[in-house]
Amino acid sequence: MRLIPIALIAFLLAGCATTGTPVETRYKTITVTKRGPCPDRATYERLKASRPNPLRNQARPSSGAERVARTSAQLGMYEGEGRWADQVSAALDRCQVAEEETDTAEGVADSP
């Protein structure tokens, strides 16, 4: 009677003693993108203050011709060469990728 539990325990422990299949470690090269410096607080405040007043915040035009004139003028303030949209675009371009750095890191072990 005592032999059965002892044999069962020995059998279970024998399973722990065997070495299973080997584990393979793989290495993977990862490219990390570093961001450039974003606009400082002063540039942000300057751009925010220089933003043209949106049409929705202005008084309603009294005629269709006045509406077309206001819309054309507003479009010029936003999208004219060197105007607000170009200034914002230039400020945001500084936040984009400055350089790429390649790093090799140890990967997670894969078991078959």
C-alpha cells in the first residue's frame, strides 16, 4: 500500500528532472524614432494669439457678397504664403522625426 504513493511521487518528480526541449533565444533589431524638439511655450503662445478669428465667431454677414468677401479674406489669413497655416506647419515640423536610431535588443525566448 505504501509503495503506490511513493512510486507515484517518484514518477512525478522524475518528470521535473528531465530536460525538455531546448529554448531558442532570438535577437531582433528594432528601429527607434526620436522626436525632435517641439515648439517652446513662447512659440505656442505666439501662434495661438496670431490665429485669425474664425468666421463662426464673427458677426453674420448682411449679404452674400459680404460673406464671399469675408470668406476670401479669412482664407488669405489662414493659407496665404507665410501666413498662419505656414507658421504652424513650420513649428510642427520641428516635432517630427529628427533622426533614426537602430538598437539591438535581446528578444523574448520562444519555445517550440
